[in-house]
Amino acid sequence: MIEFALSKLNLLIFVTAVAAIVVFFMGAVNSNMKIRQSYELVYRIGKELKVGIESNSYCTVKFIEIPKRIYTNSGGSDAFSINYKLNVFAHPYTNQEIDGTQKKIVLAIVDRKVNKPKIYAAYDIDYNGNVEFYSSDCTSSNCGFTPSDTNANYDPQKAYTIDNTILFVKKMENGVPKIYLIPCLKKNGIYQCKSFLTTSGLKESILCLDAIPDLFVDPNTSAQN
């Protein structure tokens, strides 16, 4: 009986140890996937910004899509996903090689914790000129926009969010590049930043916005022309 009990106890210890190893392994894999998928997203967004910033055009406009969640499995299950924010910073730094101050836009994927949010991935881009980032605060009926020349937070999970699409603009102002990032999700065929662009005067100062279909141009009219 004692030998039987000991064998059962050893089997229980073995099974418990195997289960602990599996749980640890799965946790490590999930953590690595969070970092990998977060970096892939921030890298994609960063490359789109970089192409726009380096464009030789006098005025460049593009819409950058931001997913609601970051999925860490191929099936797209919410159980294997990250609710995140995209933080954007304008960061000056000293380049010792050229003995001068340079500028970077730093993108970071962070979790939605209010206190000490965890950074999953980051990507930076060199730029010249000036920046103007806008954060959105929306209700069921309208959206407010807050400008900043240093940072913005884009949260595709918040209530009534329009942060799932960011309008990127780079234009020359008096020979100096200026970069704009503005939340502008398209709902029911209407870009949610359209009214703001008009009332704020940005439509008049950024002339190439007039050429964007569905923003200020009727695509059916432009197709006929």
C-alpha cells in the first residue's frame, strides 16, 4: 500500500511539474508574440510616416490605418489580443557626429494601464521642421481636437473613438516642412475630422486636402471630370 501511495504521489508531482512547465512556456510564448506583433505594427506605421516625411512633394497627404486590437494568434481571437495605445512624441536629441541638435518622432505601443503603462515596442524617425499632433475627444454627436507640438495619444479602444485612422500631412510652410497627425476615421462615408479641418482653417492652409476623394471632393464628380 505504501509503495502504491508513493507511486501515485510521484505521478502527481510529475504531472504538476509538467503542467507548470507548459504554463510557463505558454506564458513566455504569448509575451514574445505580444512584443513581436507590437513591433510589426509600430514598424509599419513608422515606415508609412517615414515615406511621407521623406517625400519630395510640396504637400503630401495619406491616411494611416490603426487596428482596434493587436492579435497574437492567427485566428484573431480577442482572448489572444492586446488593448493598446499608440503614443507619439517629438523628441530633440544631440547628434555628437555632427555636433548639433536633431529631431525624432518616437512611436510607442503601450498597454492601456493608467499607471506605469508597459511599453511593448517603439520606433523612431528623423525629421526636419515642425510638427503639430492632434488628440481627439469624441462623444456620440461631435469630436473635439487638442493640438500639441510635443506629443499625442491615439487610443482605438476608447468610447466613440476616431483614432483608428490617422490623417498624415506634410507640407512646406515658408520653406520649412511641417507635419500634421490628425485622427480622422471614416464613419458612414464621412471623415470625422472634416468639420474640424474646415472650422480650424487647416483646409485653407493645406491646399492639397482639396484633392482627397470623400474628404472635400465628391469622388463621383471627380471621376466624371
